[in-house]
Amino acid sequence: MAKQIFDYENGQDMKLALLIKGAEVRIAKNGKKFIAFTFQDPSGHITAKFWDASEDDIAQYQPGVVVLLSGKRELYQGKPQIKIYTMRLATQEEGNDPENYVEHAPESKDDMGQELNDFIFQITNANWNRVVRRLLADHKQEFLTYPAAKSNHHAFAGGLAFHTLSILRLAKSVAGQYPAVNKSLLYAGAILHDLGKTMELSSAVSTDYTMEGNMIGHIVLVDEEIVRVANDMKIDIHQEDMIMLRHMILAHHGLLEYGSPVRPELLEAQILHDLDELDAEINMLTTAYQHVDPGTFTERLFGMDNRRFYRPENGQTYPDPK
Amino acid sequence: MAKQIFDYENGQDMKLALLIKGAEVRIAKNGKKFIAFTFQDPSGHITAKFWDASEDDIAQYQPGVVVLLSGKRELYQGKPQIKIYTMRLATQEEGNDPENYVEHAPESKDDMGQELNDFIFQITNANWNRVVRRLLADHKQEFLTYPAAKSNHHAFAGGLAFHTLSILRLAKSVAGQYPAVNKSLLYAGAILHDLGKTMELSSAVSTDYTMEGNMIGHIVLVDEEIVRVANDMKIDIHQEDMIMLRHMILAHHGLLEYGSPVRPELLEAQILHDLDELDAEINMLTTAYQHVDPGTFTERLFGMDNRRFYRPENGQTYPDPK
Amino acid sequence: MAKQIFDYENGQDMKLALLIKGAEVRIAKNGKKFIAFTFQDPSGHITAKFWDASEDDIAQYQPGVVVLLSGKRELYQGKPQIKIYTMRLATQEEGNDPENYVEHAPESKDDMGQELNDFIFQITNANWNRVVRRLLADHKQEFLTYPAAKSNHHAFAGGLAFHTLSILRLAKSVAGQYPAVNKSLLYAGAILHDLGKTMELSSAVSTDYTMEGNMIGHIVLVDEEIVRVANDMKIDIHQEDMIMLRHMILAHHGLLEYGSPVRPELLEAQILHDLDELDAEINMLTTAYQHVDPGTFTERLFGMDNRRFYRPENGQTYPDPK
Amino acid sequence: MAKQIFDYENGQDMKLALLIKGAEVRIAKNGKKFIAFTFQDPSGHITAKFWDASEDDIAQYQPGVVVLLSGKRELYQGKPQIKIYTMRLATQEEGNDPENYVEHAPESKDDMGQELNDFIFQITNANWNRVVRRLLADHKQEFLTYPAAKSNHHAFAGGLAFHTLSILRLAKSVAGQYPAVNKSLLYAGAILHDLGKTMELSSAVSTDYTMEGNMIGHIVLVDEEIVRVANDMKIDIHQEDMIMLRHMILAHHGLLEYGSPVRPELLEAQILHDLDELDAEINMLTTAYQHVDPGTFTERLFGMDNRRFYRPENGQTYPDPK
Amino acid sequence: MAKQIFDYENGQDMKLALLIKGAEVRIAKNGKKFIAFTFQDPSGHITAKFWDASEDDIAQYQPGVVVLLSGKRELYQGKPQIKIYTMRLATQEEGNDPENYVEHAPESKDDMGQELNDFIFQITNANWNRVVRRLLADHKQEFLTYPAAKSNHHAFAGGLAFHTLSILRLAKSVAGQYPAVNKSLLYAGAILHDLGKTMELSSAVSTDYTMEGNMIGHIVLVDEEIVRVANDMKIDIHQEDMIMLRHMILAHHGLLEYGSPVRPELLEAQILHDLDELDAEINMLTTAYQHVDPGTFTERLFGMDNRRFYRPENGQTYPDPK
Amino acid sequence: MAKQIFDYENGQDMKLALLIKGAEVRIAKNGKKFIAFTFQDPSGHITAKFWDASEDDIAQYQPGVVVLLSGKRELYQGKPQIKIYTMRLATQEEGNDPENYVEHAPESKDDMGQELNDFIFQITNANWNRVVRRLLADHKQEFLTYPAAKSNHHAFAGGLAFHTLSILRLAKSVAGQYPAVNKSLLYAGAILHDLGKTMELSSAVSTDYTMEGNMIGHIVLVDEEIVRVANDMKIDIHQEDMIMLRHMILAHHGLLEYGSPVRPELLEAQILHDLDELDAEINMLTTAYQHVDPGTFTERLFGMDNRRFYRPENGQTYPDPK
């Protein structure tokens, strides 16, 4: 297998294929334009400056494109960057599918799709079942390839489906332990809760917030979709079961301050919120632990109220650090 | 004109027609049922207990019904109530239209409907204009008769339309003063911003929150209606103008803590929020001033962060106290 | 089986054995003392006034004592109470074991004790295992009979052990799903996290906060016990594993505002906090649902930020209302 | 008309007159002093470094002074700056009036003064009228030339008077729409509300906070002036009307957290606070919109809780971007 | 010495002189007026109802008046009240000076006045010394007789002077221990900090907030007085020392949320705030301890964030409970 | 006496002995390692870069070591640093005791130890006296040499003991002024309140937080010590006096948000919290004043909610600026 970014050391010459994750055009002291790149492969991210960029360069080196690059790994203000010698677009034969250059969920799209189907099969309310099937069908490609968030947690390709599945697995345990829980409702809500991310985020590969994402938000964007398909399928959205389903999604952030227009008022809505947080936190922490040595603290984690977490020296069961 | 509740004094016998605003069935010490009534006419509210209520009594004396009552005005724990002598349903000839017994907006439905039309005429964006017309047509009866809130402000019949119109009048002044303001957007947003109240509240006469109102909230209930009619009329809800219109409604509470899923991100959305607050506050304060004497403070006002306001002794222009 | 409090209707004569849960001595208008009782049996609570109480009455009718009572069920200000005809202490033959008159966990002490042992068996770190065994041995009786809280959640005999076990079962699912989790640490922390309740609360039967409970708090009271037994068993409390165990308990309230002197800084401490909340919330909600009819909202729940929850009309799986 | 700062492009030689807005003396690596300048003309701000500054240079090149400069426009760390070739003081003939080099309100001092007079004419309470006239007379020059704030909103020469006038125009509309409003009180409060800025800020041209401004604050500084002139004119400050006027100013920040020692307790005080915020927000947003292209978001705006606002692509009525 | 309110027991006949602290006129069920009195003597407060009150009764039995009363001590809803037999105004010979019926500071007016003078003598800045002397002279009577607050702390006659003196004594210790402290400034600020209470509260005997107190607040009311006398004595209030003195008073509540328009920005302003809080807290706690038995908790104290405090059983040095 | 860091001027050659306070190893652009030093002597801190560091250099130049250095004082980005010419370890004869290179409390260890003893002598409760004596004996060396905090206040050698003594002196004044205060309890609590800092911080010289400090916190670390020694000395920790002593320490941060697991519920606990804050604030402010000129404001102070404080121009009693 070809060497990746973090297989090279500082000062070493590099020759490798990379995905352009970000490309910002700026003006240099000499008055000419340059491109400030962020490159990516499955080993991580690195920056580089491309001097004296022509309009052609700017036009072709866009985010989402794969390039072949030779250069040298350096340190700049304590952080690694690449000094570019040469660079050109990768051809299809050389492999220019962006998907190969991003981090992926630990399970395959097919496996995740299959397991999702098993859960849908257990949604016994007909309206919920039809709405869930229809919406997954409408957004299947994005649902299986998008990250769950731009950067906080499950920020990798397939992260949205993987996060959803993790919640469903937890939901299965909880429903098994507490018989009062309406399993159909909990599953339907869990599957749809973050589906709006497929509209809020711009793409699976170089992720940003869309204008709609900023001004409507992923919570209301799912609600809109439920209203749309229910109207299409002649399901009355003013029936109790449809109000309950919509409430599951609207309330899943738990607090108004976090953007839910209503707080949970159903047992299952409260549980969905709790499991959503639990899975996101475990993902954030295990990811952070992988970047530090045993016996030390992680960086402050933005998504965990800026707390630092301790990775124990002994008796641990965490994966090895990267 | 017939005497109303507050034309009688304590200790006086009363004979008048009243609207049942609330009717709660309870059990007395003697084990029999009684009805705890709240009666209403345009002069205000008063309570009364109806002892030894039969099942027939309970069935016919429901909120929204007009009754003829003879009794005596008394004080109970410092508050006025009626001791009921006799009571029966009012006939149509005697006048049993609930509308005649509630407080009304200071302008007629026709006048308000006409002025609204003038504003709609000035919405020059075709999509906004069509959505606004269609939704007003779908909810016209409720829009012109509902209160703007259960109790906080404009809590009278027609209050929703009157509050909307007051905001539009302020909006006209603001748009006149600041040319940057998109008048069409501001008017369209103002007209729709509280339309969801017609679904959130149970009726124009004896108002409570519906289950939908509690679990979806009036902000998302309007959004659902915009999505529905836009789909019907083949207007693409993913176009910039439709996102802007939906944003106007979604953001109009200003803060996430107040139930908006997004904060204002358009000049016009910020202005709509400000004018909504301004008009509600002026209504709350002028109402409160009417209940106290010059030179004294009002009660603490829940909707104004529990502040008390001072009604000046001299040089005032406020209306007389009730 | 004998009739219990809520088998009687208002106005009916009652004859039954009851546990005194509370007994407050007050002075009547006539200058004589009376006792304001709260009685309890497994069906719930009810109040009663015992007029003209002698010093002997006051001395013998203390909380925790079982009495035989004849009287009549009445309504007072909308709430049920007993009008006492006669009352005397129950004899041992008649059954005066307080335990028989309180609500109990849905599982037996033996079953819970057995399952706890199974979990302890899986704590593979020797220090944690020894500390947990020793502390459970020292507090076994209280641990198996105390409630988990005075009133918020699991407020029944055996509630502490039952709540602990529920968390352990959730912990088992989570540890199964996320291999990074240190199962031993999570189990040890879960078992000890609320053990301080046995010192914070006054007794299993008529529960109140002790002076120690108020001024030290149950979190530090467990910590004190860990320090004590570790010193006894010559385990160095400055070793990493002991610091981690203490951190699990100290951090389990999650936020400083909730009384934890430190916030979670270990993956397992974060999970313990989340599961503790999840189980407490599910218990509060299912309990509240049992007191309302389908299609209505619960009372505002103090422990859930004063939210009301909706019990759906259809398709529900919740237990029948009491 | 002569070329201004932003008429030059990067890399071009410049020759123009500029106002020194800031001049900070620092020590270079070589141990000699240099001056870090901020220059200003009506087109905006730019920085420059003046190397090897003598004591004479430092003495004469002070903020508020106009200079003639030749140099070259460059980029430094992405921001434009001037490389100075030569520089000297401007003579009176060349035009060295600082006023000509700052951004100005869109209306002339004379027009604003005239319109203010019209409003004062409508203050019918004699005490309020006299106090307002006297204080405006005492601070006229500053009132018509100062900005309304150091940077947040209306941060240009004449901004204070222009902001005040904008509020008065809004106030006129509001008083017209709601007859309960005491117009005299609202106008008097509006005119005086920010007059303390003339003492809180150091000058019209190179604005900073004075020591008094920091330690007393502009709200109490106006109050002090009202007390002073009322005493001079033998107006009793303990009369109701004077307490009301002082309350208008003291309460105009609306919340204690924003520095008002009391919250609004008069209808007019509440309205003044609302209109003050409304006008400041509209000014902040329209200014921010002018710096971004249609179809994009503004920078995060400090004065708007760090929100970004969207400038629509279509159908807009905003002015062109600068 | 004559028997006081709390020397009588429930059921006993009483005959004593009392001060009317509150007198609210209400209407009874029979339609006639009655007066709801609160009476006071140095032993505490008690309520009573005066039935069938004539207009003459209402006119003469005002707060601040001393009456001779015979009646009986009873319990009403668990609280003591007087059943009035007869009642008339006390004559001057019988002793009708309200001062004799209120709780007093533990030191005499003369002693406090003398000690204050000693502190003023140590204010070496001439401007501060003159302003303090002049303002104390202008408000001497009120300063020595008013309480420090309506109810929170030092709520007794002379409480304002006593609280001021307690702070000065603490200030003396602090200034002795930390030589950097400007003693003159700290003393001058301490003496003036609450002087506005003499304008904010209505009287020494039956205390309420004045309209000025509500709408200006005692902090700005002192500031106004400093401005007034400084102008009179031709002291420039824009000099550094006068700004510092005013800052001491303006900032003494410490936080904007507590009504200070600026936060402390001088060492001495910070210390004054801290000592003000410390003395108020100690007064609240020792007062609360006097009402409970050793080994129990106090009521929740409003001024201490609703905390309850524990009065130890052993080894205590607190005064005996009342 | 030898010249210290801040006796040299920029551009001057230096030759002096310094303590290494921090030593971070980084990689230079050329791929070689360098050490980023922070040096310290009693005059303050300065940074320096040591290029091309060998593994031997890295091994010997550790924090806490004294070196002899020749170099040149320079400015780098506006801050002073040393350009190193030569550097080697100091020998014992040359003076390599780290203690000589750190800032010290203004009183000697012996004097502070003596005064502490005098206070302990006045603790008349035998249990408190024994616990305090024993814990001070166990931690004497650290207690007399550690700082009170890493950077906020009293951040110098001996700062912990000096801060403790300052509180005791204030406590003495307060106990003298308010006879209700239990002096023994207040003294015992004051002495122990921050003793946990000796475990929370890593050393007296180059201070950082220990793992225990992060995960248990100094408040619980003292509590653990009280439990340990009480058990050793057979003192029952469940007695009222021991609960009170532990409460003093547990509650001394005043608010849960500041890390106290319980809020103060004893008069003495409240006072201890207040005096702790008062002394820390005075230390922070007088330290900050020493770094600015009269007539200017300090930097924003993190420990004072980011406020800036004014150092007056005239009539001041503060020490001269450094």
C-alpha cells in the first residue's frame, strides 16, 4: 500500500496522491495570488501553500479533487506542512475517487444498510414505518455517506449512518430493559433524528454548512420532509401518532438553547435525546484518547465543555494511540 | 344596554346573561359533585360554584355556552364571586352568541381584513404573495377571531389580527425610515409570524393549548403550513426567497431560549422580532395601567420579567382606569 | 388480602392497618395539641388529623410505627384524608413490621443481592474488587433496603439497590457495544456511586436527610468510606487505580452545580453519569405516567425541569394507570 | 477630488493627506523607537510603521493631526498597510482640519440641529423642556460632532446626533400609533439618553474612553448634569416629573447587566429602550451588509451576540457593497 | 417594665401599648370595612383584625401611631394573632413615641455619632472630608434612626448607622493589615455608601420604598447628593479624587446585576463591597440563629440564596434563642 | 549583590545565574531539536531559545535546575528574551539552591511557623486542635514553601502559609468584633482550608497540577487527610464537631460552581469563604498595581472577572511600580 501523509517524517521528500479538502485563494506580499490548501488522506490532514497561482490553477484545484503531489514535509510554526515541488490532477487510472481519501466509518455501507432494514422491520406502526422507509429511500445515498457532523463527532464518511446505528443498538438494549418503552417510536425517531444533516451539510467529502442549514437548521429540515411525504402519502399529520413522530425529531436536542423548538414531552423523546448524547460523547472521547499517550490528558474538547480527559496508564482497554 | 358583571357591587342581587369560560367538575365534602364556573362578559371575569350538580347539568353547562343567571355578588377570600340562585341556558332569541360576551379588539373584523389586504398588495415577490394569500384564506376565520395569546398580551377576540396589524403599521414606519429594509419580506413575515396560534390554541372563545400546540409549537406549525401550500402550488421551498420567508417565522422569537430553532440572520428577521416585542409590551403595559390609579404601581407583570410599572400622577396621557 | 387505602372510596368507612410515615405535633385553635399524620401502605399515602392528642399519644405514635385504625375516607381541599374514629398500636401478631407497609422494589432482596454478586465477580482489578466487596459488606442491610432518594426517583424500599442494578444492566450493554470501555471500572463505580445515600438518608422507612447528609453530602460520604477501608486494607489511595475509582464517584453528578467537586475526566465517569441520569429519568417518567389517563399530560415534574409529559392515547406500551 | 486610501491598489505608489487616528510608540529589534500609525480618511483606515522615530517626530505626530504622506500600498499578513517614503505635517492652506478626514453622518450638522429643535418644540412639560434646552446648549458642539459609540454602531462623526434623531423619528411614529404614550417624555428622554457619551468618550476624532467614562459611566454622567442644571434653574429634582425624566435615562439600557441601575418602570422608558436597540441594530446590520457580497454571510458581529447575517442574492434593496 | 407581646401565651388576655406598623383596609363578607393591623413592640410583630371599622377609625389608626389595646392572644392558621376587645390612641403621658416600640440598634445614637466623628477625623483628603461632613449634617437625623434595609439585614431603628459603623470597624482592621489601602477613601466611601437609603426608604418606623427609591435607587440618590453639595462648595466633580469617591458608592453592589452601574475598579471599592457583604451576612445569620434551637437548621434565608444554616448543639458561642 | 534579569536593559550583554522554570523541547525548521526555556530569578521571568540541543542538553537542563548563563537581552515580538551565548549547570559552590531564585513571601518561614502556632494554641476544641496539629506536622515542609496557587494569587514560595496567615489575622479581627463567632472553628478551618494544595500542586518551585489534583481536587484531598488522621487517632468522624470541621473545608469555595460539594451552612464557614476571597483579591490587586504607572489602568485580571483596575494619580498609598 502507498505511503500516506503521516508515514513521512519532517524533512523527508514525499510523493503521494491527496484529496483537496480546502482551497483558499489569497494575495501574497508580491501582489500575486496563492492557494492555501488543506490536503487529506485517511491518515489525516496537512496544509500547503501553492505560490504564484494562475487562474487555471485556481479553476482546477477545487475542494473534492484528487491530485498527485511531490514535495517535502516541513514544520511551520510548530505544525507540519508540505513544501510543494510539483502537483497535477490525478487521472481516473491513477485513482481519483475522493471516497478513497477520506476517513470512513468502521462498517461497510452494505452492512449498515442491512442492519437499518432489520430495525425498520420492527417499527409496527404503519404510518411511522411508511414515512421512515420513504424518507430513507429519498435520501439513501447521502444518509450512508455523510458524516454526522462537520467536526464534533463521527466526522467521517458514513458517520451519519454509523451514529444512527449505534443509537439504535443502544435503544434496543434500553427497550429490552424497560418494557414501558414504545420500541417502534424510539426506532423511528432514532432513524430520522439527524436525517436533516443531509440537507444541512454541503457534501460527504468537503463538508460545510449550506445556506438552508444555517437559516432553517437540520431539525426543521427533517420536519419539512416528514410533512412533505406524509401529504404525498395522504397520511394525516394532525393524528396523534404523526405528532408524536414529529415531536421525537423536534425535541431531540433536549434543550431550547441547543436549538430544539420544544423540549421532550414523551418518554421516548427523552430517551432518544439521552442516547444521542451518550453515543456522541463516547465517540468524541475514544477519538481523543487515540491521540494521546497513556498517563496523560487529552486536549480540551470543545464538544465536552472544554474538559480534558485522562487516559490511564494501567489496566486500560482503549485502542493504541495513532 | 343591560348591566354587566362589574356594574354590580358586592352584596347586590344580579340578573344577567353570561358566557361560561371555564367549568371544572369537583367533589364536595358531602361527596356530591359541584361545578366551579368562570363566567365572562365584556366587563371581565368572575367565578361561581354550582352545588349538587346533576349529570345533566354537567353535560349542558360546558365552556362556550351562554347562560341566564340570577344570583348575588359576594366577596370570597377577598375576590368577587357570584352566589347562584338560578341558572338556565340562554335561547337564541335571548342572545346566545358567545362572541357577544368576550372582550374584542378595538377594530372590526371587516376593517382589519381590509387593511391586511392593503398590506398584502404591497408584497411584490410573487411567491411570498401567493403563500400569504393562500394561508390567510385557509385560516381566515380563526385569524380574525383568535386572541394573540392565552393570557399574556392581546388576550381578546380578534387579538391575533389586531396584534399583526399593529406590527405591520410599525413595519411601515420602519421601512419608510430605513430604505435598506425589504418591505415585502417584512410584511410577509409579519402577517404569517403568529398564524400558528390558530392551531396552537384551542378556540377563540375559551382558549387553551392544543396537544399539537404543546408538542410541536406554533412556530413549527406555521412552517408546516408554508411547506404544505408551497408544495401544492409547485413553489420550490429550496429557493432563496422561500428559505428567507421560512426563516422570518422560525427566527421571530429572537432567542433559542424562547423557542426559535434559529436566531435572526436577516435584517428583516431582526426587525420583525423587535417590533413583535415592542407591540406586545405596549399592549401589556397599557392594559396594566388601566387597572391602577395614577400615582401608584401596577401589579408585577409576568410577561415583563415581573417588573412593576409606575402610572404617573400628573401630565399623563393614558386612558382612565377601569 | 386486606383492603388498602386506595381500595376505599370517598365517604366510605375504613378499617385497616397503616404505617405512620410522618407525625407532626401542632396546636389547635382551642389551644390543645393535635397530630398531623401521614399514613402509608403499599397503595400510597394519605393524611389525617388526630385531635386532642395526649402526651402519651405523642410519645407512642411516632414515624415508623404500625397502627390499627378505623375511620372514614373524606375529601379536604380536593385531597383525600381520613377522619379518624379510633386508633391503636398494632401488635406483633397483627403484623407490625414496617417493611410490609412501604412500597418495595419490584425484585426481591435476595435476587438483587445475587445479581450484584455476579457483577462484582467481573471486576478484575483486585483493589477495586476488594474495596467494593468490603463496603457492600459494611453497608449491606442499608444498601438493600434504602430508597435511592427521598422523593425524586426510586423512592421506595430497596430503591437504592434496584437503581444501582438498573445502571449495571445498562452498563453491561454499553460495555458490550463499545470495546474501549473499562468494564471493571464502570461496574465498580456504578455499585459505589450512591452508597453514601445510606448515610445521607435517615432510614429506609421514614426517610429524611441527616445532619451529615446536609453538611457533607453523599458524594463525599462515600469517598470517606473508600479512604477508610483502603487504609484498613493497606491499599495505597494515591495509586492511579484508586484515584480513578474515587474520581468515578466524585464526578458522577456530572456538573459542579449538581454537587460534584470535579467534572468527569474519564470515559467511564462520563458514561456512569449519563446512565445514572437515564435510569432516574425513565423511573420518574414511568411513575408519573401511571398516575394519568392516556391522552393527557402528567403534572409538572420537579426532577425533569418542571416539564409535563404526554401519555399517548393509542398504541402505547405503558402500564395501566393506578 | 483627491484620491483616497482605498482608491489605490496594492503595490501602487500613493501621495495623499491623512489624519492620524492612532500613534503608538514602540521599540524595534535594533533598539530604536518606531511609531505604529493608524491613518484615516473618509474611505477607511490603514496602518503604517514609521522607523527610527526621533523625539521630535514623536512629539508632532500625535492622534488628531493631519499629515501629507508619500508611500506605497502593500499587504502585510493579509492586511493592507502603507510603506512610508516621506511624511510631514499638513499646513492650514493644504487643509489640516481633522473633520475632513473622518467618516460623517449622512446629514449635515445644521439639518440635524434644526430637526432636533422641532422635536424640542413639542416637549410641552416646562421643566423637561428647560432642562433639555439647557443641556443641549451646554454640550452642543460635542453632541453634533461625536460618534454614538467607539466602534459598535454609528461610529462616525455626528453619529451621536444622527442616532438620537433616528430614535426621535421612530418615537414620533410610535407616539402616533399608540395614543397612551406621553410624547413629551419620550422625546425628552430620547434626546438626553446618550448625551453622557460626550463625557464618556475622549473626542470626536480619535475616540477612546475617558477615566470618568470608565469609572462613572455615561448613564450616571447625564444624571449628574440633569441634577446640576436643575439645581441651577431652581427646579426641584424630587418632583414627579423630574424623577420620571431621570428614570428615562437611568433605565434606558433595559437590563441591570447592561449597566442601568434600574430597569424600565414607565411605558415610555420601555419604549425608549426598545427604539434605542432597534436603531442601533439596523445601523450595525446595514453597515455589515455593505462589506459583503450578495449571497454570502457577514462576519460575526460582536454587537449582535456574534451572529452572522445573510445578505440575500436576489430581490434585495440594500445598498451596494463598498 | 410592662409586659410585651411575646410575654403573653396563647389564650391569655393582654393589655398593652403597641405601635401600628401596618394598617390595611379591606371589605368583609358582610360588606363592611375592617382593618388588618400589624402591631409591633420591641419583642416582635403580631397581627389583628379590627372589624366594622368606621371612617374615623380608619383615619386615626394609621401606621406610626401608638395605641392602647386590650384583647386576647390566639392562634390563627398556626400563627399568633390578637383578638381585639378594645383599642384607643395612647396619649403623650401614656407614652406615644413610636421610637419606644421598635427594635433598636444595640448602641445609642450618641455613641454611634461620636464614633463616626472619630472616623471622619481620619479622612485626610480635604474634598472627601468636606463632602462627608456636609452630607452627614444634611441627613443626620435619618442616618442615625433609619434601618439599613426594609427586611433583609439590620432591619431595626438605627440599623443604617450601626451597619455603617460595623463596616468602618472592619475597614480599620483591613487598612491596618494591608498598608496599600487608602484609608481615607475607604472610610469616606463606607460612610456614604448607603446614605441614599434615607431617601429610598419612607421612614424610620414603618418602612417602605419611596417612588424615588423605586425609580432612581439609593445608589444614584447618593450620587445626586454628592454632585449637589460639591457644586455648592465649588468642588470640581471632574477631579480625580471626586471621581474616585463617586465610584466608591456607584460600585459598592459589586455586580451590575445587583444594581451598580459600574463594577469596582479601585482596590478600595472592591474592599468596600466585600466588607458590606460580610457585615450584612453576619447580621442575617446571627439573627436567624436566635430563632432556632441548638442542633437544628434555620429557615431558608432569602438574603443567603435560600440556604438553611445549622446551629451547632455543642461548644457554641452564639447568643441564646429568643 | 549580583545583577538580576531586570537590572539589564535591551541590547545589553548579561552574565548571571538563573533557575530553569520551564523547558519545552521542540523541533526547528532545520529538523533539529531546540529547547524553549523560561528562566526565573526573584526579579521575574524571561524566555530564551537554546538551538541545536543534544540529548545530553535535554537531559540535564530540566525545570528546577540552576544554570550560569551569558547572553544578551533582546526584544522579540515586543517581549524581552535572552539570546544565549553560553550556558552550563551551576555548582553547589556557585549557589544552585532553587529556593534562591524564586519570589518569596514577605515573611520568613520561621516567623510564619511561630505565628501559626500562636493561632493553633487558641483552638480550644481538643479534636480540632489535635487534627490541625497532626496534619500540619505531616505536611509542614510543603505548607511553608508552596505557593497558594499556580498563578492567580500568592503565586510565590511560601504563598500558601502567607495566605493562610493573612486570613487568620482577618479572622482574629472579625472574631473580636462579632462575639457570636466560634473562634476555634474559624481558626481550625482557616488553617486547613487550602492544605490540599500541597497535594494538588506538583512542587514549590516549578508548579503544576498533579493528576490527583485534577481528578480529586484539593478540597477533597484535605478531607481525605482529616478522615485518615482522625481514624488513626480514634476520633469519631461522625461526631458533630468533626462534621463541622470537615464542612468548613468542603464549603470554603462558597458556590458549587467553584467546586465546593456543599455550600456554607455554618456562620463560620460563610466567614471563612468571605475572608479567603477578600485576602486573595487584595493580593491580586496590589500585585497588579505594582506593574502599572499611576493614572493608568491595569491589564484585565483573569481572577477578577477580567476587570481592569485604576491606579490613582494622586494621594495614593500603593507601593511603587516595579
